[in-house]
Amino acid sequence: MKSRSLGRHHIAFLLSFILVLATKPVFAQQTAVSEAEGLKARIDAAAAALADNPRFKGMSAKDRQGLVEFVAGNMLFVLLHELGHAVASEMDIPVLGKAEDAADSFAATRLIRLGNDFSDQVVADAAKGWFMSDRRDKKEGDSVPYYDAHGLDLQRAYQFVCYLVGADPSKFKALADETKLPPDRQQSCQGDYSNALKNWEAALKPHRRAPDQPKINIDVSYGDGGKDKQLEVIAKASREIRLLEPVAQLSAETLAWPTPFALEMQNCGFINAAWVANTHKLTLCHELAADFGDLYRGYGMSKASKGKRKSK
């Protein structure tokens, strides 16, 4: 995946446990809710722990919380986007159109189905992140390669907002208005969302794991941050939040994967996230999380907090 991953300037965006909702038994839904609650608690604890880190003492408690939620939420969305690529390749699901668009719709529809306060905050953060990235690109004078496999950031941003509005027009109207999605487009978004959801549910139906089917093994691993202090903070927080475990557990529980595979977070030397089919490995890079952090500090924090940090 390139967007927000292969390059610093294109951002693609979680919770693969959303796979269980709407079509799975009650026990799976209960597991998903429990995992979401546990993840939220661990994110809160990680945000509180940043108060003791010299790099973050100049930030208000609200901005530290916002930073961790923004980074964790967007990393989880990227993870789900890459899982969409994994599902398509491992289960031979036909993709008509651009593969990156299909992975975006997979991530968006799975996430939206959770429908609780935590996931609502995550989707809002993910949507706003696209717009922050576009503002950063324009400020830094970065050009966009029109031949790229991915759509433009703003196109993908508005499509994501459209999925949200299509799923729940009243809940996400404020976000649509804030991002200036025109009213006539808001009215047509229900068709976008319902089509994307229906298509993915139909594609996934033959691959749902039956209760008596064995679960495939999905390995999880976390690398350290090395000598880079920023990446080491990210590596430590990721292990404490246990970003990958809910995805691994509930992906194995809900889908009949043909082969084992692995999820990992590690230093890559560049900003990236990728599913590699021939190694059966999905990798999130610490550098990508660092980039999300920079994006939030540059474009998501309050002006008062930014001014406070500059004066120190």
C-alpha cells in the first residue's frame, strides 16, 4: 500500500474485528465489543504514560490523548486496509476496479459496522487525517503523481466521508459539513455505502468460518525502535496498546483463511505498510506511526498548545 504508507504524502487508512458484526453469531459480537473496550482502555493508559516522557511534557493532557488516539486509530485503519488486500489475494476474491479503492471500501465498511463511541471517534480521526495530509502537501509544495495506483488524497478523503454519511446521515452530518461535502453529494452517499457493504458481505460470505472449522494461526510480533528515540516510544506504546492482537484473534475467529500468516510492527527505514502475498506477512512500520504523530502535531493540535510548545 502506498497511500499514507509507501510515501509520506499519500495516506490510506481498522479494527478487523468489525468483520464479525452484522453477519456473525452473538458470541463473536460480544468478543468484538470486549476487544474494543480493552483496546480503548489501553490507548487511554498509553496517553497518560506520555506525561512522563520529556518529548511530550509540553503538550496538554487533552492533546496527548488526542495524539495517541489519532495515531492508534489511523494505524488501525491502515491495518484494516492492508487486511483487505490480504483477504482479496488469499481468498481469490475478484476485484473490479482499482485494488486500492477496494481496500479502502473494505476498511471503511468494516469499521463503520462497529457503531460505538470509540469507533465513531476513530473514523472521524481517520477522515480528518486525509484532509490534514492534503493541507501538509500543499504547504510543503509536494506534487501528486497522477499515474499512481492510488487516488488523490482528497478524493479518497471525500469518499470515506461519503461512506460515513451514507451509513448514518445524522451522526456524521457535522463531519460532512465541516469537510464541505455538498448537500447533494451527501444525499447520494447512501447508495455508495450500501453498495460497498453489500458487495463485501457477498464476497466474504463463502469464506466465513463455521463454528466447527479449525482456526488458522495468525502470528503477531512487535519489533523494537532501535536507537531512534521517537521510534522506540512508538514501539513501546504499540506493544502496550497491543495494536495487532484484536485483529489477529478476530480475523482467525471469523474467516476461514487458507494458510497461516503474520502481522508485525517494526522499523522499516521508511514510511510504509504492506501486505506481501508471497511471504504471507502484513507489516506496519513504526515510521508510519511517527508520520501520523507529526501530522497531528502540525495540523491537529490546538493553536494554544502549539504556541506553548514553541515557547519552551
